[in-house]
Amino acid sequence: MKILPGLNVTFSWKRALGVTNVKRSIARKTGIPTTRQGLERKIGNAIIGAIFKKK
């Protein structure tokens, strides 16, 4: 949400309430990403790793 147009100052209610920090800490503790892009990258790496195992 833009507060002051033209000054690139924005407000995020998720960051203000701490949602972002909670999600980040959960992801770090469990090792499971909370974003779609992170999940896709982790699953893709696992599949590629299974196909081309290093000896």
C-alpha cells in the first residue's frame, strides 16, 4: 500500500504485525520453505538430486 506516492514509501501490515518474521523463523527451524518459489526450488533440487546422484 503506497502511503506517499512518488517517494517509494510503503506500508506492510504483515511486517507490522510480525507475520513475516514468524514465517521466516518457522521455515528456518523446520527447513521447509513457506513460499511457493522456495517449495518449488526445494522439490526440484530433490528430484534432480535423486536422478543424478553423486557417487
